[in-house]
Amino acid sequence: MNIGELERRSGVGRHALRYYEQLGLIVAHRQANNYRRYSDQAVSDLAFIQSAQAGGFSLAEIGAILAAKRGKTIDCAQGAALVSRKMAEIEAKIAALNATYAILEAERINLQASAIANGLLIS
């Protein structure tokens, strides 16, 4: 399939497709006229890329995973460990955001109390 068809089938724009190709995330075969030609594997790879990005993986991490999958150097246990590490990273980010939220909430309450004490209207 050409880049236009891949774009339609995957929902990924052609600029992103070229970028993913440049990073080695998807593979295009060049024809004699130098046009890109993509296999059905590119559609599968793009679905994985989108899913992995939604799961918080960076493009560099996704590239390493795809390379391991292509080289058959990763198994289910290693994949599970990788996902567990990503989940731990996300839990740490959630904890940090919750702490920031608590600080902001406390400051908002203090500011509202000061505003009320000074006779200012709160909206």
C-alpha cells in the first residue's frame, strides 16, 4: 500500500508516518520510482505504536520494543516486566500530581479565607 492508503487505514498523518519511518518504527520499501510501499505489518505496527503511546511509552521505548519483537528477543515475561515498570512510573507521576494538587488546594483555601476576611467577593 502507498502512504495515502496507510494514512487512511491507520488514521496517522503522513508527516508522522515519515517520522516513524525515520525512527525505524515502521518499515517502507522503496519501489523503482522511489515511492514508499508499506506492508500490512506497518498497519499492525502503527496500532501497537498508538496503543503503547496511550500507555505512556515514549517513541524511544516503543522503538526498542518493536526491535525486540522483530528480532524475537523479547518474551511475554520480559514484556510483562516492562509493562510493570511503566505502571510504577505512572503511579509515581500520579503521586507527585496528587501532592501538587493538595498544595494548590490548601493555597486556594487560604486565599479564599483571606478574601472573605477582607470583605472581597468570591466567584
